[in-house]
Amino acid sequence: MADTTQPNPNMARWNAMARPPVSALKEIKGGRLAGMTDVNPQWRYQVMTEQFGMCGVGWKYDIDKLWTEAGADGEVLGFAQVSLQVKQGESWSEPIIGVGGNHLVTKEKNGLRNNDECWKMAITDALSVALKMLGVAADIYAGRWDGSKFKDAPAETADPKAPEGFDDWLIDLEATAENGTDALKAAWSKSQPYMRKYLTDTQNAKWEALKQKAAKVKTEAA
């Protein structure tokens, strides 16, 4: 059985980048994407800088190609393909491919309209596709977060009532994490199963953060 008290190093950066703050989100009001959530591109670049370093130093991308395709009724679509790479130690990762697009020529009520922002928008779209492979805004794409509520649980079991004593137990668990991984593991194993299940089902990010906190104590002590 996997040891759930140990932080998963493969998920550390993913979890750190998965959920954008509300200030980086905007509801799409019109068109076929109405009601969905748009993520501010600048937040994506900020969180990549926080995790990997400056663009061009800790992460970078190349524009592989730009091309157009004919749409319906005289419209023209512009597409971009980018290759994203991140640095681990002294080595660069293999390219992470992203493809995005937008309208270069759009049909409107009064005729066709050129979009001089097309290539910028297509490149931004392609970058967002590549970045989500690293976990950037993953909770948005997974339908788990829209800026107003966390949607891990199905609707019929959303926001279950916390077990009696849960808040006090969680406070004690947070304090225990300051003593390192072994202490956290011991406290976890002695806890009631329903307490552990409620935490991992409804606040799994909190549990992952506690494991990271405990592991850091061990690292600093070493």
C-alpha cells in the first residue's frame, strides 16, 4: 500500500500551479464558451517564474510555426505551434508541444473583419495548452475550480458536514507537522479513519501542504 503521508515529489509543482487565484479569473460572457472560466495569461507566466525562474533562464519556448487555414464564409483561421521547455538542474526538458489558434479574418454583421491581434492570441493559446501539461491552472481545466467554489466532490455530496472535533484535530495535526514527517505519520496512523477520509476527500490540498511542511522540517534538520 502506498504511504500517503509522504509528499509526492512529482506533484509538488503541479499542486503549486493548479489553482489560479480569483483575481486571475474571468467568466467568459459571450460566444460558444459562455459561462466557462478564462485564466489571465500573465498569471501563468508569473507562476512559471515562481516555480522555475525567469523566462529564458528557467523556462523558455520556441514558436515552431504559424499557419492559416480557410474557415467558413470567407473566414481565415490562424494557428501557432510552440515548444515549451523547463530547466531541471543543468538540463533542459524535452519540448512540450502546444497548438493554439484564433480568427485572422472574422465574419461579422457588416462583413469581414481583420484581426491584427490574431498571432499574439494564437501564441498565447498555444502556450496555455503546453503549460497545462505541467499543471498550470489544472483545476480549471479539470472542472474542479471556477473561482467561487471547489468542486472535487459530486454535487450530491458537495460540502459534507465535518465530523465532530475535526477542526481541533486539524489544528493538532498542523502543529504536529512542525515536528517532521515521522511525527506526522505517527499522528496520522493514530487518527480516526473518518477524520483522515474527510480531510483527504474535502481538503486534499491542505493535507499535501502538511506533508510538504513536515518534509521540509526533516530536510532543514539534515
